[in-house]
Amino acid sequence: MHSRKGRAAARPFRLSALCLLVAVLASGCGEAKRGATSTTTTTVSTAPAQPALHVGVVGPLRLGLQGVRVVRGSLAAVAGEPLVLVEAGTASADAVAASARAHPDSQFAIVGASARGENVPNLAGIVLEQGKAAYLAGVTAGLAAVDAGGDAPRVAWVGREERGLVTAFGRGVRAAAPGVAVLHQRSLAVPARCKEAALTALERNAVVIFATRGLCASAAAAAAHEQNRPALRLRDFLLPAVAAAAVVREASAGIFHGGEDVVFGPSTGAVGVRALDPRISFSTAAKARAAAQQLAGGVAQAG
């Protein structure tokens, strides 16, 4: 899909009708009308408007790009559009791969998940660096714990033990607040169990609760809010719409990375700090955003 941008072309200036008449009767327009002001007429051709790129979107993903027409619906309803973006979690990777195989003239992308194992030439995975997001979550949790005060502030990881993310979260906490302890309150990814684990962490004097995703994170946040404590989740530090917009812009220029994963990290703006729990102070949120900017600028992660 190539996007050809037309450019308005100006034609050469034309002599006015009056000047032409005088030029016939005299030796030239300049001599016959010496000292007078001459006028010229300019005609400009306007290129036809570029047609909008149609993008099928499955899920709540937001796109605010000019020259793009967003068509929302189920995977089956939008599969025939030139570019189809499917937000991770709204359809399985197998279903998206099957739809891509059935529509080889369309380009498909799963936003927020890998498609590497599907081996479909017109399907790409748009992967956001969750490890960097977990690190920023740890930084924010550490800053919020210090802001809450107390002799021995604690934050808690609630839910499944995802080793890579747990490690990144702990590094973030230590980088921002070396004196803050991290509690590991493990539980199955079942809402009732996650809420119970969060309540246990709060009883152990945790002042910030973090859970990764889904209903487990929502249940953990509900437990924290019952005691007026802030809660964080991984999505607070992931911006899939930024990555999706980059994919659309490249598609408009005829570029698509089918059959592979495209990774988006802090430097792309797809990993950063979104709107945080209102129980987190403005000053803490500002410090967290400053840390995100440093990470985007390539400053090495501490901790």
C-alpha cells in the first residue's frame, strides 16, 4: 500500500489581456506602458485528494491519525480491510493467523503480543517491552512508598511469579528507593485469590500494590482502594496506541514487517507512564515521568 502525496504545481505567469493588446499596437508592453503598473494572473493546479487508508481495528485500540479511516468490528467483519490491527486479548493468535491466511491481500498485526510462532507472511506481532514497563512500575512504586512515609516502607508484587517481570520490578524499586522492601505475595491468577493476596500484603504493611494484568490486577487494585492505598498494573506503563500509530504510518508508506515481530521500547514512546492511580501524588507522578524520559533517552537502568 503506497501513499502518493501530490504536490500543487504552479504554471508560468501569463500576461494580462490589456498588456497583450498593447503589445500588438506598440513595440512592447514595457515601452507602451512605461511607468505603469502591470498585473499578472497566476493559475495553480490542485492535486486530487489522497484517499484515506482504511484500517480495521479489533478491540478498544485508539487511533487519531489524519488520512486514516478506522473501521471497527469483529475480526471477521474487518478482515478484508487493507490493514487490520487486533489488540492482544481480543482474539487469539491462532484466530488472527487463520484470518490472515484467508485474506492474503490484507496485512494483519497483533498489537501487544508476538506472532513469531505463526509463520504467516502477512501477519506481524507488535511487541511492547514489558520488562521496561515493569521496571518503570517498580520506580513508581518505590517513589510512592517513600512519599507515603514510615520507618520501613514496603511495596508488594501480587499474583503469578513471572520471573523476568518480577526481577525488573525489583530493580526499579531499588533504583528509585533503595530502602523500600518488596513483598512477593504469590497467588493463582484468579480474582478472588488475587484480592486475598493483596489484602494479606496490606496487612503486612505494604503501601503500594502491583499486579500485572487482567482480572487479577483489577481485584488486587480493588483491595488496595478499599484501604485507600494506590495500585499499579503493567498497562499503566504500556502505550499500545503509540506502536499502532507507527505501524499505520509505515503501512501508508508501503512498509509492513510481515512474518516477524516488531519490538517497541521506551525510545519509541510505546513504553512510558500513562495516567496513574489518583492516590499517587502529583510530585511522585512527575518524578516517575522524568524517569521514563531518562529511560527513553538511553540512560542505563540502575538497581
